[in-house]
Amino acid sequence: MIKYVAFLRAINVGGKNLIKMDELKKKFKSAGCEDIRTYIQSGNVIFNSKISDENSLIKKIESELHNNLSNDVLVFLRTSEQLKSIIEANPFVKLIGSNPTKLYVTFLTDELKPKLKLPFLSAKKDVEVIQIKNREIYCITHEIKGQYGFPNLFIEKELGVKATTRNWNTLIKVNDLMK
């Protein structure tokens, strides 16, 4: 059995693709997943599976989700070892004591090509990409006039990719739940 976490894009956001966590668990069970747990309502699903082919597993889960939800729901799958590596690569340690910021990791389906010159700032300077490693983009957001940026739309638009973003504290909690 392989322990996975699925980060779902476009679940329970802005009144769209609303699904209760019990129903979400049933969808994952129908896709062949076991020992399913969710963390908060934004589509963080921890589970075990005998399927080692990640692309095949993603297709099964997305097929189940698309039966009742829109095609905007995408699955970004990581193993427990991959999530642990993402957290261990923590580039945010250098930021302690800096101006008020929020920390995020944006998940992609594939690695970026070509690589960006870092740091990569949004036009408003409210989102800053500070590191790209494998299929993850580490971002900080800055407070501008009392508002913080959010990296997902910026990354999707600027890089022409589909993505989903989680704040750093959520990733730490999900990693703890996977142990």
C-alpha cells in the first residue's frame, strides 16, 4: 500500500463544486482508495492505494469526481515521501522576521519548462515566487493596502498551467496526519 495525499483544485470554493466530506470519501472509495481521511473542506484527501501508477490513479479519482462536479476539479497527487520532501525543502526559513507575509506551495502536474528567473513577482508585487522544485512552486505573499495576494490565479495566468495552492500551515498539518 502506498500512502497518498490528493490536493484537489476547485472544491468548495466560491460556492462552486460543493461536496460534503463524507461524499468525497465515497468518491475516493469508488476509485479504489482505502483508509480515506480529509483535512478541512478545501480538498485535502489522505488515503492508501495499491495503485502505484500515479497517472492511472489520478484518472480514476478525477473520473469519479467529474460524475457530479465540474471538469475544473483536478487532482494533484503526492506520496507521503514526496510531501515530506516538499516540507524539508522549506525555503521559508530564511524569511523569519521579515515583513508580514503568508507562505504557500503551489502544486503543478508537471515540472515547469523553461525555468523562471527568481524571484518572480506579480505586477502588483503581492505574490513572489521564491523557489521552484520539481512540481512545486514556493511563494510568499505580501500585504498591500491591507490585502494579501494569492498565488494560484497569478501562476495559472502567467505560466499557462493548471495549479492548486495550499498554505504552509495546511501542508504541515497534512504531513503530520500522514504519519
